[in-house]
Amino acid sequence: MKILKKDIGKIIIVVLVVIICLIPFRKKIIRKMKAIFGYYKNSSGFQSAECINCPNLFNDLVADHEKAYSNKQGIEPQEDFNKLDNLLKDSILLELKTNNYYTIRESESSRPYILPRGFDFIQELSKLYMCNCSKDSIPYVPFEITSTTRTLESVRKLMRKNKNAIKTSAHLKGKTFDISYRAFRENKKQCKNFIQALDSLHNMKKCYVKFEKNGCLHITVD
Ligand SMILES: [Zn+2]
């Protein structure tokens, strides 16, 4: 017991000496630590592990997504959720609900409402992904939609926290949504099959997709 206490004392002294020696290099160390942990925190590292090609496959920029809204194909940005609810009541927007094919994540900043074109696209994506799973003889795992249509008010609130939530957000216009592939978690084969399905539709020019470092795929239906 005495030896143990002695050893602990020595360990503490060694640790203190190491800390003191490292003080001049603290800024460099902090930068390195931030780079390493940030890599996982912003999930790009984690994402890349599950979606290695995403940054290459899906790099449509804001201007590309805008093309989907040329010719006024979209709703006017709405001030708040009450206004958005009115568009749902008028059947201009359709509500996405969790089902066997996808789940809707609760979101304070958006409502799971989308234009019929976007609604149809999501059904097509589900079917294609399901076909891929069948071909690979793996069970289907629902994908997760994390954000759909926002309002001017919700974007203003979001902008305080999230720099990506730009004022001219495509999410204001009714056929843009985000899917988290991190939500596939350990289901890597399903994630791969989902990405393949999305890539097929992307190659068919049915959508614009942007890989985002926050863990989402930002999708606008054309
Ligand atoms: Zn988005």
C-alpha cells in the first residue's frame, strides 16, 4: 500500500513535469486536438467512413440547387409555421410522416411538409433503395429525414446557431430536405445501398445533392 502511494506520488510529479514542459507548445497542441476531435465532431470523418465517396458524388452548390427553383417552381418563403400550416391545409404542401420506409426527425426549425414533386421523389428513392437492399439480401433500414421546409422566422433563429442556414435557404421553398446518413449508424451496407439509390436519381438529373459536413445530405428535387 505504501509502495502504491509512493508510485502515485511519482506519477503525479512526472505528469506535472510533462505538463510544464508542454506549456510553451500549448497553442500548437490545442490546434492539433481541435483538428482531430473536430474531424469526428463535425462528423466528416465518421461520415466518410460510412459514405466514402459522398464529397465527390454530391457536390451541387447553392447555385445548382437554385436551378430547381427557376421558373418559380416552389413556394414563396413563409414567415412562420402558421403560414406553412395554411399551405398544408390548402394541399399545396403534403406532410411527410414516419412510416416503414423513412423516419421523420422532430425538428424545431422545420415542418415535414413538401411539394408533391418532392413527396413523389422520396417515395421513388425509398423504392430504389429497397430494391438495392433486396438484391444484396439485407434487411431494409428506414432512412432519416432530419429537416424539410423552414420559415423566415425559423431560419432567423437557426442562423444564430448554424452558419449554413443562409437567409436564402432552399429549405424555404418547399422541395428541399436533408437526410442524415449518420443515422444509419452500424448499418453500413444499408447506408451504401441508400447512397447508390440516391446517386442513381442524381445521375438521372432528378435532384441536386450537397454533401454537408454536419452529417447531412442536402437534397433539392428538380
Ligand atoms: Zn439542407
